[in-house]
Amino acid sequence: MCDSRHLRSPTPAGIVDHVSSLSENLGELVDSADYSDITLIVEDDKYQSHKVILAARSDYFRALLFGGMRESQPGTTEIELKDTSSTAFSVLLKYIYTGRINLLEIKEENLLDILGMSHRYGFMELASSISDYLKAILNINNVCLIYDIANMYSLMSLCQVCKEFIDRNALDILHGEAFLTLSQSSVKDLICRDSFCSPEIEIFNSIVLWAEHNTGQDPTPILDAIRLPLMNMQELLNKVRPTKLVSPDSILDAIKVQTECRNMELKYRGLLVVDENVATTRFGAQVMKGEMKQALLDGDSSNYDLDRGFTRHPIDDNYEAGVVIKLAQPYILNTFKLLLWDRDMRSYSYFIEVSMDDKDYEKVIDHTKFLCRSWQILHFPPRVVRFVRVVGTHNTVNRVFHLVAFECLYTNKPFQLEQGLIVPSENVATISASACVIEGVSRSRNALINGDIRHYDWDSGYTCHQLGSGAVIVQLAQPYIVDSMRLLLWDCDDRSYSYYIEVSIDQKNWHMVIDKRNEPCKSWQHITFERRPVAFVKIVGTSNTANEVFHCVHFECPAETSINMSNQGGACSLPVNPSGSASNNSIQTPSSENYISAEYSPQDAPEADRMDTHDSSDSES
């Protein structure tokens, strides 16, 4: 037989790959009497097969044909496979011999049968491929049947995709005939979800039709999942009560909940959109309250200054003002992202409330005791939300709260909360996380947190302060719960430092977390302490064996525990020649910057150390 028609992409020299021809040759044996030693009977159809091929391809058939079962006894020539579709089995049998199947040519109902058989006979790769294909062809008419099958065989990935499709099309699903064919467990699982977003009376009406269509099944477990308090009085009395599917006591209990509970205590349903900002004009969101409303949801977080590009409100002592955003419909949210105006070093305090009716608000973020700046990434337990109210309570410069950008979304990314604050799993003292160095001396403002732990020398790459005066202070963008830090002390020679670190949430009240004033410290410092809220970190040097300046190259909060410290730092990026000058003449020496109130003299930089150590006429600084 000519092999040219079986050629695929070229294989590396020395590798022979004729799998395609093998598949076709074995395919010629499908339902062939040649060499057949077993006949499989499916719905009165007989399929001539080969034990060794079936056993080699399936643990099920291996046990059936060679595992000591009745079907494996000598003389057995026929085996009946019950509860199996002959049409679907013929396709599966060809797959067993060839490893190939064209799903595009198979009707959906047969696909589902093949999916079931692939699980029964242990062809998990085929089951996975069919699941992926079914995800791609989901529609209003087939999703209910596919979801039931996926539930039956515990195909969790396919189940999840079906649920998400059903959630997005809840009302159409409820009104479709396919809904009536769902199993009791599948119906209950669907309507129990907060993300099955449809008017509750519509859900109830569909359950009534389901109960009429499935007369042999008890609808009570499904009815228990209906949220009666979300219906109004007219719906409860005029539509629910006449069906007699719900007891009068349950209806009265629902009315009692409506009258006695706060609106935000009701168990609402909302649309779930994963990792996509729904506070945009494209999603129909709008700013209901606040000055200069048009700027907040325009998607522009770059073009803003003193006069434009933000929404604002005056800060009053009663906190009655605020910026209110109305979403197009109820959404399930667990994340806010907002940009506080940050063209200078001001900080803000604020809180965020959510509501379903713009009357009863519930606070989900409370940063009134903290100073915050720039981008805020905020998480909270999932809530169904229609209105969001952002209220500024403090501005370190004036009495106006300025909000440049606002986003709200639901994320599946894991996060940990404690005392309502994020417990970060990675370093948040970074420029990308909107942290900044607000006090200390350096050639570049944020050299301490720019992530560069390799390129530092006598002239650059560190932040410092004069011993006995000032400190190095890092402000995190928002408060976090942390219990560790890491810093790299300047280590281009054998000097050692002493220091202590304090933390604060408001830059007024400080708490010492590490005291190394009486210890000689060099290079990398890994610090742990009792977990606590932190918004500001103050690093205070108390001694330097070489001069009167404290130098810090790098800072992390919390410590990056996943990084191998043995491969980091511990040496300058440039060697020092015998004269004490750096061997690379390309180092730029711009004038050093002095932040906030730190006192600094150019002679305090490490380059002064070289003059001290080689000039015998001067005493060591």
C-alpha cells in the first residue's frame, strides 16, 4: 500500500511516525469478520469485534473479556451490551479502533449518548473532547439537556459552563420547553444560585409548569429554594397563593420578612460577570450624585489634573455628600477599584456603601481611619449590588474628595480578608501597587521600591537619611494586614547598620514592629512580627560603622518568601578599584532629591565614604 497519502508534517530525522496509516489499517477491521473472535450485540444489531483490541483500549472491556467474569469464559462468542444506543455505539466502536471521530457529523442527541458511553467504558480523553465541543455549541435549546448529562457524569467543567450560560439567559431558559425536561436536582441546583438572575415570580411560574409536566416528582425541594420575600404583596397573594403549592404560613413568613427586615438583608439575585468592570457606560452604569459626573466612568484614568478628569464632592462632618453610581441592573460584586486624585502627595480617607434601592445602604469598605492614595484595590465578601456610594471623609490638603476612576467587578482570583482589610500574598510596596517613598533621600524618589536589587553602588540605587535626623518612610496605597517585611541594607563594603522599624495607619500613631538598635546588621534583613494593619512604614537608622548616614537599597512588604535569598544582592553592581572610585564611568550623578522633611547633605552619600577612607587629613564621618 502506498504511504504517500498518509504523510503528515515532517518528523525529525530518526523518528518514524506512521500512526495515521496504523489508524486507517485498524479502521478496516471495524465490524469485520476478518479475525473477529467476539460479537457485541447492541439493540439487536451485531458488531463483529476483536477481543485484544477492545481490551487494549478499555479497562472496562479488559475486565469484561479477560477478567474472569462470565463473559470471559471459554466458548463465549456473543456479548449483549444493554442500555446502549446502537447508533452511538457504532461511532464509538470506530473510535476504539482508529482513535478518530468527527463530532461535527454527529447529531447532538447521539453526542450525549457517546459522552455517556465514553464514561461507562473509560474513554476519558474522548469524554473531555466531547465536553469541550459541547461548550462551544451551547444554545437555548440544548443547554438544559447538556447540563443534566454533565451533572449525571460529574463533568464539573462542562457543568460550570452550562451554569454560566443559563445564568446569562435565565429568563429565556425559564420560558423554554427544555426547562421542563430538567431533573429535579438540576432545577434545584440552578435556582439556588444567586447568579440565576430573574424576577422571582417568573421562576415560580416556571416551577409551576415544571410540576405539571413532571407529575411523578415532588416539587417541594424546588419550591423551598424559591425566595418568596423577593416577590411583592400582589404577587404573593394573587399568583402564588392560588396555586396551593406554597403553604399560607410560608406566604405569611415572606410578608413578615419584607416588613421587618432591612432591604439589604434580603437574599437578592444578581448577574455574575467575571473579571469585567460593569461600572461603565457600555454596561449602562451612570453617576447619580457628585460634581463633574461625566468624568468618572469615561474609562480615562490618565488625563486628569487640578481642573478636570475627576468627580468630586465636598467633605462634610455628617457624611451626607458622596459619589453615587447606579448600575444598570443588580450585579454580584466582590471587588472595587478606584483611583484617588494623586497629582501631589495628598492622602484621603473614605468609606464605600452598597444598596439595592438607593435608600438602605450597607458599608462594605471602611477606610475612614486610614490615609490612602492613588489606586485602591478593594475586596469584600460577594454582595448583590445596584447602587454604590463612595464617601470621602478626609483630605490632607482641603475639604474636597476627588475620585478619578471607579470600577466594580466580580473576580474568581483568591483573596484573604482580615478586619475588612486585604492580607496580601505578594509585595505591595511597589510602584505598580501605587506605593511611594514619602521621606528619605535618593537620586530617584522611588528607588527603594522599584524592584531593582542588582544595580546599586557607591553613587546610586539606595535611599538614605542622616542618623539622628529624619527617617525613610514608605506609604502603601491603602492599608493592608501584614506580618513581614524585607529590606536590603547597602552592602558594598563590610560596614554594618543598626535600625528600628515602626508602622502606622495614619502617620500619627506609630507602633514599633522590630528593634535592632543594639544589633549589627548587614545586607538582607527578613523581619516578622504580629499581624497588624499597616499603611505607613518608617525605617529609622541608628548607627553605621562607616559614617553618620543610614542607607537602604530595597524594601518589601510583605516579604517575598518565594524568592531565593541566597541568589540575591549582597554585592555592589560595580567593582571598586584601588583608588576607591567606581570602575564604570557611565554612572549618572544627578543632584539628589530630598523628600518631605529629611535633612540631607551631599557629603552624606556613600561616595563620601571613599573620600573619608582615603583622605588622612579628614576624620571619619
